[in-house]
Amino acid sequence: MTTFLALAILLSGAAPAGLCEAPPEYYKIDLVPTRRVPAARQATGAAHLTYTESPFGISVSPAGHYRYDVEVVVENLRPAPAGVYVAWLSTPNLKEVVRLGPLTDAIRGRTEWNKFLVIITLESSARANQSRWQGPVVMRGLSRSGLMHTMAGHGPYEQEPCTVYGYY
Amino acid sequence: MPATAADTLVWRMPPMDMSMPMMPGLEDAVPPALPALPDQQAMGIPVARPSEVVSLADGDTLHLEATLIRRQLGGRPFVMYGYNQQYPGPLISVTRAATVVVVFKNELEEPTTVHWHGLRLDNRFDGVAGLTQAPVAQGESFTYEVFFPDTGIYWYHPHMREDMQQDLGLYGNMLVHSEREGYYSTVNLEEVLVLDDLLIDSHGLIPWGQTSPTHALMGRFGNVMLTNGVTDYSLAAAPGTVARFYLTNVANARTFNITFGGAPIKVVASDVSKFEREVFVESVPVAPAERYVVEVHFEHPGEYAITNAVQAINHFRGEFYPHVDTLGMISVAGAPAAPDYGEDFRVPRTNTDVIADVDSVRGFFDRPPDKELSLTVRVTNLPVPIMMAMEADTLYVPPMEWNDAMPMMNWLSTGSQVTWIMRDAATGKENMDIRWDFALGDIVKVRIFNDPKSFHPMNHPIHVHGQRFLVLEMDGRRNTNLVWKDTAVLPVGSTMDLLIEMSNPGDWMAHCHIAEHLSAGMMLGFTVHRAPPSKGSSGD
Ligand SMILES: [Cu+2]
């Protein structure tokens, strides 16, 4: 009975309420482990995006960026011998970083970046004022928009030189 | 040199707002349809004038005529379409619960009808060609009895070849006033804003497809923005003005994201009612056929630009880029506005009347969906390079198509190659093979899923005729501030639950309001039957 209860709490922590019924599959970001932290090698996870609440159904900034609530859910991540797992959002070039917080239950945050990374790192402490990660990257995922790539040099534009468009 | 008819009535690659090389193999391709355009050299065409307000009382009659008109856009002459020689068509101003008679006459060569968008009126006057009436041929008339059961901003437009007729200027608003004092907050000024775009190059209007629309994939995006039918809309206001704007998006395909030069915006109402609660927003996304009523506070003197600000996509480069269209200018200057409604503006209202109205259906919120639809697309015979590029590209498709990111490919696709589909999950039936039956008074939950795994998914503004609905949920998240609507936009990959109140008997349609998607099949039919006499309760 006690085991069942503990499991139920764990599961409810892992599965965010409201997202399970109709998950927006298309905007789910799969998190993939790196090999750097042994305790994390079997971990699976995802960041779920939903539009932040808005009277318009869709939610966009005044400049037209989509506004998403991001919910990070990780499973099978064994406790590390030392340190704390922390979730982050970052622009693809890593210039801008937002700390979502230590990975206890479900992690919630917001973003309006066009393309972004979701990163889980192993930090020595849960210091909230940390502006960037210092520990190893444990898991990472890319927003689906990050899959959008130049057509130069590909498909019907095979003959188009990438360099002309700033790609090398 | 003025363009000649011969110059303009040929296919020309539409102008693009980005640098993108011509797709190899498509350099000389044109849409597989004949080009069509009103004769730009026609003689004796009347010069159109700006929209005029026509105030009508219950029982009054309006004569409405669709004709060719002459217009100036950016200093250049065009022959377009208009209602009563106005752009937009006359603004019909009425009090709620009125019924007016509109004697419509078609003086255009092509058949047309008038649909009264958002009104829960008598089915016979819904204006849907082939469903509620025969098309009105040139020289013929049709008399509509137009009933206004709900306060708010509505619009009228043809329900035939909207991609061309509406784009050429056949649209107008209906402003329905409440019979109650204080329905809205008191403001210093009210303005109706009709948002549109038009596709023009140096030769003139880019032709439309004669028998089938071009731009069947993403819809026809214009490159010239029109506010109330002009490219240089302006408004003057006193400092401190609280203005109420009634926004309508009449564009074929474009969703706008409206700001007012950074002035604070409070959203008050949408299609068919006020919101349960007013809320402050930073911008107002408006999909085709949607309406929003917003109040804006221009506290300080200055120039406020009405803009459409989006993150456009350059598919060739695989990048987002910010794009801003200026839709108009509001000059705030002079003596302060009197009275000063600034304090009232800062306090968002809770609309107990709307909450009470929604309460009548709240018991239905948690029921399972009665109907489920998925939205997808089927294509045949598109040029091979387009197929290749599209398929390679669908790893990511933006939730909303804010710009025409593939102008060449989009232009080349016509309704004869592209079928946009609404599919009934229960029966597998598609589009007009779907004929749902409901009884008057039914409260129906319809779940709609915009399938991202299709050849080229896109957002769809879904319009339900003759009824009103609530958007209960988006992607499993309950909407906590409800408003009665007739059109709601569904982004790619998303799911929304609509709760439709079947309050109006007749044969109706639900469809995507992107004009080209509608022409490409994206519609279904449903009948609301007058309830059979109930046993025992009403037999006396
Ligand atoms: Cu559509």
C-alpha cells in the first residue's frame, strides 16, 4: 500500500496535469542524455510546450514571438553521487540562458525565443542566482523550430552555394 | 507608362518580401489556371468613396449593390469591386434585436451572394450559394432579412469565390449596439478598423485564377496593407483619449498581430460577445474573419503607429526574421481629452452578464467530445520541385503562417491540385460528405485536431455558421476567460475543443475562413432540426 502510494506520487510528479489528455505532440521536445554523467544514461525526458494563457487562443508577444509555457519532465534519472540536476533554457548560440530551476518535480518556465535549447546539467549546488551552468550537460533537446534549416545546397537548391547565404 | 489590359492580364510572379532564389525547374512556371481580373481599362466606372455609416431601425430597408468601382491605392488607379461604391462597404449600424431588409442587386459579371458573418439569422438568408440560396447572377436581385440577435461587430461578404470577390473589396461591417446603457465602458472615441491586404506588383493587381484560386496551399497573402481600404489610414486624438476599436480581419489568409504604438490595450469583446473578464494585452492577434473589440489609452501626445508585427519565416534560409507593417498612424495632440476616462480604463471589468450567459452551458464543459475532426491536406500533380521542397521542409512548420514563406510554390498551387480536408474521425467522411444532424438546443462539443503530419500543414480559422460557440480548451488546457465566438484559429499541431450551442435551426456550414482553403474544399455541412415536440410537456 505504501509502495503504491509512493509510486502514485512519483507518477503524478512525472506526468504534468492537463498535458496528458491531449498532448500537443508536435511541440514536444525530446530530451536526449549525453554520456557524461553515468547516473543519467538511462534517463528519458521531454519538454512540453503549451501556449501561455491568452484571450486569443494563440499567444504571441508584441513582436510576434510565440509565448510558450515550458514544462520539463524527466524520468529514470538516478540521483548523482554529488550535486543537483538543474534545468535551463538557452538560445541555440548559448548567448542567452535562463535558469528554470533544480529538477525536483515538474519544472515550469516560459519562453518566447524562436529557437531554443532545453538543457539539464549537473551543478554542484542549487544556487538560484547562477546565471549560467558550470557543470556537465546531462540531457539536452532542441525546439522543433530549430530543425528549420537553410535549403541552400539541398534538394531542389542543390546547386545553390551555401556560402552566398552565410552558411559554411 | 500606364499599364494596358494586355500588360496586366498575364501571370506574373508575385513580389516577394525576402531574398530567395528562383526554384530550379520552375523559372517559367505559371499556375495551371487562366488569369482573371476586372477589366482595368473599363470606361465609365464610378470613383469609389470611403465607407459611410448607414443607421437602420427595425424594419428599415437598405439597397445594396455590388458593382465595379475605381479606386486609388498609393496614388495608382485600380478597377475593383465595391458595395454601394464604397470601400469598405457601408457600415450598417443597428440596435440589437433589429431586423432589417437588404435588397441586394448584383451588377458584376460573375454570380455572387451576401453572407452575414456571425449573425444567428434565419437560415434562408445566410447567403451560402448552393446551400441556402442560388447564386445571384448579373442584373439579378435577392432580398435578405437580416436579424441581429447579438451585440458586437459583424461583417458581410460574398460566399462565392471569396478569394477573388472579397479580396477585390466586397466586404463591410455591421455594428450592433446594445439596447442597454453601459454595455461597454464609456470612451472618448470609437473607430471601426477593417484589416486587409492586397497583392500588387508594378503592373497592377496580380490576377486571380479564373476557374480555381491560385495560392491554394497557404492562401493569398497581399503585400500592400489596407486599413479601412486605404494604405495611409490616419486618426487624430486628444491626449488622454481612451479609444474603442472594432477590429475585423477581412484578409484572405493573413493573421495580423496588432499593436498601437505601445499604448496599453484592453481586450473587451470578440466575435459574438464580450469576454467574461476584460484583460490587458500587449498585442491583438486577429485571424481571418475574427473580430476583437479593444480599448486603447493614448495617454501622452505623440505619433502612435498601428502595426502588424510578426516573426516571419524565410524557408530558404531556414530562419525567422522580424517583420513589421505599418497599418496606420494615430496622432495624439492638442488639448487633453475631456472627460478623462483614464481611471476607468485601468480597471478591467468583470462582465457578470457574460458569465451568467456562459453559466447556462457550464454543465456541458466536461462531457466527452460529441464529434471529432482532423484537419489535413491532399495534393496531386504539383510540380516535382515543389513536392521535393515541401516534403524536405516539413520537419518544422510554424504553428501560424504569418507571412507567405514560399511565395512561388504557393502561387503555383491551385484548387485543382490541392484539397484541404476536414475529416470526421468517427466516419472517415470528408468535407461536404459530412452532414451532421443536431436538434435545436443541443450543446455539442467538437474536438478539432490540426494534424501536423500532412504535406503542408497550416493554421486554420474555423468558422461555424448560424450558431455561437465557446473555445473551451486548447491543447488540453482549459480556457478560463470565455467569450462567444463564430470563428477561432487553430495552429498547426494543436487541438481545440469547441462547445457549440445549436440555437438556430437550418442547414448550415462550418469551414476554414482562409478563402483559398474554403475553395479547396475545407467545409462541412450540418443541420439543426427544430426539436420534435416533447412528450407531455407541450401538448396542451
Ligand atoms: Cu484553412
